Amino acid sequence: MIEVNLNPVSMIAGTGSYTPGKILTNADLEKMVDTSDEWIRTRTGIRERAIVENGTVTSDLCKEAALKALEEAKVLPKNLDAIIVATITGDVRFPATACYVQEKIGAVNAVAFDLSAACSGFIYALAIADNMLKAPENKNILIIGTEILSSITNWKDRNTAILFGDGAGACTIKKSDGKSGILGTYIQSDGRLSKLLTMQAGGTKYPDPKDITDEKLKYISMEGREVFKHAVKKMVDAAKLIIREVGLKNSDIKLLIPHQANIRIIEAVAKKIKIPMEKVFVNVDKYGNTSAASIPIALDEARKEGKINKEDICLMVVFGGGFTWGSAVVRF
Ligand code: ACO
């Protein structure tokens, strides 16, 4: 599904992010599984990741990121029309984590709901919010990408334990001021490939956790090499498509913010779409793969570091479980 806005109706007016204070380094992982700092760095680019303390829930991370994104946009929680939380690791089965966020920030007039699209969730939420703001009545929407992946990681499996982290990133989406705007979004899925990246427990397939005898089903499972290949191809296609449809050239892009899963995926995508690494934002070394939180955390950091300024055009591109993928072009 593609959406091109010749006259953008909405813009990103504020960003915020939050990552927990507890840091798990590659050296820590060396003590937990048969791995090495050198293997992890060269295969993934990850040096450390932030992990929550026991007792922290996903909506706690959301609240911290959300309040920053609202403050920057000068939007009061009571003036939010909607809250969309993209996550695969919500607080509970129901209600939606977005409803807990609504309560925690006092967004009494908002509709609140969650969105499940794994790593691609934030770009899906951006596309939906942009469309919701096409109704004249809707003015302010909070979108959040967040995960506590440490809660669904098998800490005994070296293939996956090294990859993931926790965090939240939020954006306040407002009506366009005529200069800034969401120029285009593209989101797509292919359910035929779902088994390559999945977690089977926690749904109606295994209603009673005691029925699960295969330990692997209780955690994230991934065919790493296959996911890698699909991720590069789909992210390249999604980036090229949105640049072309919006009518831009590569040289118009000030910064590429790719999903932060693996430095080798990021470098391969940048090379194939011919964007130099100096124009690519990377923080996978600090946080690992935080799934739906990855792009909004990176976006917030890039803005705070002065890498995106007023009227700069930013390209975001993502790939995740489902499979799901997508891209967005935004003028700040
Ligand atoms: N430490 C040391 N050795 C390891 C480790 C480890 N942590 N993990 C695997 N190995 C070994 C394997 O056992 C294998 O050994 P063998 O050759 O004796 O069998 C060898 O290293 C190579 O394993 P591969 O899986 O082929 O390694 P690869 O280079 O593909 O890297 C990785 C693995 C990092 C997982 C990579 O495939 C990857 O990044 N895949 C994509 C992940 C991704 O992008 N996910 C995105 C979506 S995530 C989401 O949606 C939630």
C-alpha cells in the first residue's frame, strides 16, 4: 500500500525516546552463552543493548518517550485525538498497551489502540496516523514504537540472545504547517514467510503454556540467514519505490534512517540504493535490534544530534516479522 502526499496534511512535530539504564554488553553475554565480543561485533555491529529491570512494563517506557515527544510539539495530552502503540511485547494480552499509556499520560480524549507489525510497526503507525489526520476533525496523534524484547528472548540461545534490546520511541504527528510534512509512506506484508521469524507461544495456538514442550516455541525464533536476505531485498525495494513515487532524487535525502537490526544489513541496503554511509544514521551498536522502537529511537537521536534540521528530508526504511516492510519520506 502506497500513499503519496503532493500536499502533505501532517508532519512530525516532536520526537522523544527512552531506553532503560541497565546495559548488557557483549562481555556480559560471553558469560551467558558460547559467543565472543569479536563474533557479535563483526557479524552484527552490536556492542551493547539496554535491558529493563524486572517489574518494568512496556507502557512505562512509552510514557517516558511520549512525554518528551508531546512537550517538543507543544501538545497537551488532553488534546490528543489518538494514541497508536506499535509493539509485539505489550504489557498484557488485553487491554491494549496504548490504553495504559493513555491513562499514564492523561490523554482523556484519545482513542487508543495497538498495532502488531513486528519491527515495521512504527512505519505502519506513521502511515495510519497520516491518513487519520486527513479528516479535518483530527489534529494531534501520538505514535509510539516500543518493545521489551528481553521478555521474549531465549537467553540460552546464542543465535538470538545477542541481537535484541528494549526501548521506546515516540512522535507527535500534527497538521502540516505548509513546509514540514509526511511526503509519502509505503507499507507491505507477506504472510507466506511468517515461519522464518516468529514467536509461537502467547496466543490462541497454545492457550496453556504447559502444553508447550518444545522450549524453542516459547521465545523469538528466527532463520537468521534467510531473514537477512529478505531484509536487504525488501528494504532496497521499499526505499527505491518511495523515493521514485514521491519524485525525489537520492541527493535530496539528507539522512537515511534504516531499521537497526544488523550493521551488515544497513551497509548492504545503503550500497544498493547508492546512499553513502555518511548519510546513514546508525545506533545499532548501542541498542541492538529493538524492533518497533528501532526507527523512532534513531530518529529522535538523529534530531537531537543535529543530523536532521528544519526542512531536511529524511528517508526511513524497515523490515520485520510477518514478513512486513515499509518506507517513509518525511520533510522536517
Ligand atoms: N556466537 C558465536 N557463533 C555463533 C553465534 C554467536 N552468538 N550465533 C551463531 N553462531 C555460529 C553458528 O552456529 C554458525 O556456526 P556453524 O557454521 O558452525 O554452523 C556460524 O556462527 C554462522 O552462523 P550464521 O547464522 O550463518 O551467521 P550469520 O552470519 O548469518 O549471522 C545473524 C547471524 C547475525 C543472526 C544474521 O543472520 C542476521 O542478522 N540476520 C537477520 C536478523 C534480522 O535482521 N532480523 C530482523 C528482524 S527481527 C524482528 O522482526 C523482531
